[in-house]
Amino acid sequence: MPHSRRNILLPSMTPGSSRSVAVHRFGKAGARPKAYLQAAVHANELPGAMALHHLMPMLAEADRRGLIKGEIVLVPTVNPIGLSQLVGNNHLGRYDFLGRDNFNRNWHDLSGAVAERVGNRIGPKASDNVALIRKAALALLAAMKPANELHTLRVEVMKLSIDADIVLDLHCDMHALLHLFISRKDWPGPARALSADLGAEATLYNDPYPAALTFSGVNGALWARLAERFPAAAIPQACLSATVEYRGQHDVNHQLGDADARNLYRYLVRRRIISGRAGKLPRLKAEATPIGGMDVGYSPGTGILVYHLAKGSRVRKGTPVCEVIDPADPRGPKARKQIIARSDGILFSRKQDGRLAWPGMVLFRIAGAKVLRHRKGMSGLDD
């Protein structure tokens, strides 16, 4: 099947306006393995879209040469709603202006409804169960009647991803290293090669899967939840689903985009979706660490944000990471509120110097190897 493009038209929310999602397909429809890649669900996070901009010509050439043995579905900018949210010369693409939803929350957890459909037909053969579950999930999505534009977007996008073997949701942070969020179910399995091929400098796992209904979370957790529901059945973790955080919001240039695209292409070769030689797996930059071991620094008040440490710094517990300075306080150094690290690890994410901080704002994240008592049971997500 040659490279094809189609547009998914979303329902109009105001007279005279409409939006659509561009979907690119490479390889053979229905072939295995299937990979689904999307970028910019948080629509102002564009490093992933830049990587896919560079990847698409590579895939088109591979398709022309007959090298794509599986199927690849690629959506370079998956959120036209967020792309349109321009206010006061700023692009605000994380939350839906209409319903105030975070665009990467409240995706559909199909596991309960799928379990009801397939429960009495689950058998001893894993491949049969995988096909049965995928068919049921697609049927449930096809039967949904979404009420508006955002709900339609979620349903239509999940129709593209829910039967995939690999789902990669490309994001970025504010000022960060390249890092991944995965399920414990996929480590040290297929996610280890993904981390190595992409050059991730931190990989954090939910155990066994994220509680929040993120896009990558619901695609991967479908299998883990069904395996919990039917422990005696042969239900494999049939989808590697990961959130890829491509550094910081301003890390967008052709050099990075091209390198990221080549790394994605190599991983698709390694997973035998594309014919070729992936070569020796690159050295893993960091072992995966638990979400519960991620120290998160919060602002104790409002003021000017200033950091002591650069992203990528190795941090020891008790080290000052940043300060929030009250500009109206005349006491000089006494006006500075220090925020310290509460664990050893790597400072993989932070904000930029000079921002205004407010109470409760997330200031940094440190990936540590040990679950922290003060983070145990907490989500890695902070809205």
C-alpha cells in the first residue's frame, strides 16, 4: 500500500468553522506489527511534530521501496482544537477552552466494556485472545456517539490506535531532557529497546500502569487490566504504549528533528515493521525508575523563579535546586525561599529561569531509583 493521507473531519462547534485531523498511513493495511505515532495532543508541544516532519519522508521512501512489512499510522498534529487556541499572541494548547479538560486526560478506558463482551470467549491461545479483544475494542468505539468536537476527536483517534502493537504519544516538557513514561509491564521488555534507540536520559514506569486516563495510558492499560480481570487466561501485554517527552518546548530545530526521526525509524526496523538492519542496540543511558521514586518540587509561594542547577544535573538529597523570590520583600537573601531535593537522582525536568511562580506550581522533577515515602501512591501527573 503506498503512502496515503486522509482527513478526519470533526463536527463544527460554531457556524462557518470546522477542523480536521490529517492521518498518514504507510505499509500494508491490516499487516503486523502495527505502529501508531502521534504528536501534539498538547498542541503547543511541537518537538514531536518536528520529529514526525522528518520521519515522514523516510517512511514514504521505505514504502516506495516495499520495505514496510507492517502498518504505520502517523498523525503529526493530532489536536486541531488546541492548535487553534491563540490568545494575546500566545498559543495555549494544553487545556480545552470550552470544557477546561486537559487534552491528555479522560481518554476512554475500554477494559470494563471489553471484558463484558469477551469474558465467556477468552481461551487458552494468546493470539486468539488478542484478536478477540482488539475486535471488541474497535466495535465499542464504532458504536459510540460522541456529543461534540473533543469527544469525537478522542473516539476517532482511538480507532486508529487501539489495535496497534506499538503506540507512541510524542510530547515535550518545559525545559527537560528526553524522557519516557511507560508501564512496568513493558520493562525490561520492549520499552528497554525503545529507551535505548531514542536516547532517553530518564525512563519512568507506572506500576503496573497509570491510573490517570492519559492517551498512552489507556492504550497500554487495556491489556494489563484485562489480564488482571482474567488471571487464568492467556492475555499478553499486546501493546507497548509510551509517552515520549522530547526535551523542552523550545528544543525544535532541524538537527534534533532529523536525529529523532532517524532514531524512531531505527526502532521501527528493530521491531520488524520496516525491513532493514537496525544495528547494535545503542547503550542505554539510564535504567528505568519508578514513578514513586520521582521527587517533585512545588513552589511554596509566589515570586521570581531562579534555579541553582541545570537540567541533567546529578542531585543529592538536600541539595538546593531553585529559589522563589518575593520581589516586594526588602530583606535581600531572606526574601528567597529555597526548594531542596528530597531524593538522589537526575534532574530531568524543570522550568525556565525568570518565570513567575505561584503556590503549588511544579518546579522540577528528579528521577530516583527508590520509591519515596512522601510520593508513594501518588500520580506522576500534576495539572
